[in-house]
Amino acid sequence: MNKRIIGGSKKKRLLKKDKKNQPLITIITVVLNNRKFLQKTIDSVLNQSYKNYEFIVIDGKSTDGTVNILQKNNSKIDFWISEKDKGIYDAMNKGMRMSRGSIIVILNSDDIFYKNALKIAVKYFNQNKFIDFLFGSVKKYKLLYGYKPWKIKWSFGFYSTHSIGFFIKKNSQKKVGFYNTKYKYSSDYDFFYRMIVKYKLIGMATKKNEIFGKFRRGGVSSKISFMDYLNETIRIRLDNGQNRLLVSIIFILKYLRYIFNIKI
């Protein structure tokens, strides 16, 4: 029986809305059996210097005690739900459908925000009304920063990170649509391809030293085999109408780079 559990502070959520120069930011965290790191993720949200946010947690029916952590933090989370889903991107879509903020950000349950992450993001949106989205600097195995959209035709290494660093206006997200759940590993790449190439949305990056948070290595993405990853990213390019010859060349070069551990 797929019984859902729902929690969160309904009263808090009803009171939240955009204020002058203080947009409401929706933070979406998806989790499945990650009791070990979830509390640190929650704490990093609660410790934000910018307070006009709503916090949504989508749990995929965890069995390791994750739900106990959500119940413990019930009054501090605006909305959370625990029920079976169709994977991480289905869970993200649920959170996006429930969001009420004018800006949306994903924060995976392995990762943490630094104290001024939301404050810095809001500064950029307030000072650059024309942008649809923002990429912030993030610490991973090294400092990831910048936004180079011209690289998307041959590389998905054109931005910092999806979790922690990517903020998008909700009205802009509606133009792009939701994450395509047929892609198990890299639906964010498909989302970004549509966002940049098809819909030509406008984005920018923060300064290198404006760091939004820390991405923990060893999460779900690190467990994907290279060939599964490569095949899906190639499928994303083809499904989005990219030139087949160019895509074939990309596949060969990336495969050779992997096999021979060379830089191309």
C-alpha cells in the first residue's frame, strides 16, 4: 500500500509571498534514504541570511529514518511529502508544481548552501531584471564557476552545478516546462538544452568568489556508469534535434577520451 505522509507548516506557508525587492524563493530538496546528510542540508537552509523563502522537501518513501528527520523539522519546513515516485526528476517536478515562489532553486539532500547563497542570488535578480536564470559558484571537487552557453553544442560543462547553483524565475521555468522523466540520469541537461537553445532564455553567472555552497561527492550522480551517462547525453542531443553528424563526432571523441584517458 502506497500510503503518503504529508507534513510541514501550513500557516507559515500561507503567509509567504513576494515583497518589495524580496522575491519569494522556493527551495526544493528531493531525498530518498539519506538520513546521514539530510539534517545538514536542512540546517543550511534554516541558516540563510535571506529569509523570504519557502522550503519544500519531496521524499521518495524512505525506509531508513529519513522521515523521522522530516517530522523532527516539521515546523521549520513549509511543505514535505513522503510517497513513492518515479525517480529524482519526477520528485523535482512535484516540487516545482507545488512551488509558490517567483524564483526556484534545487538543493539536493547531499548538498549544503552557504549562509549568503540566497542573498547573493536575489542581488543579481534585482540588479539584472532581464535575466531568466542564474548560475552561482559552487565547491565540488574544485571550485566550479561561470556560464559559457556557447559550449552547449559540444559539451555540458558550460555551467557550475544544477543543485545549489542554479536559480530560475518560475515564469521562465514555465516556458521551458518540467524535467523529462524518460531521462534517468541527466534530465537537467535536457532542461538546460531546451532552456538555452530552444527557448533562448537569458542567464548569467555570479562572480567567482561568490560561492553558493558545497556539493558533496559520492551522491547518486557518482554511481552512474560512464556508458550509461554518455548514451543518455547523446540521446538528449538527438531528441533535441542536434545535427546527427556532430553528435556522432561528440560520441566518438568522448568515448576515446574515456578509453585512453586523454584530453581532446
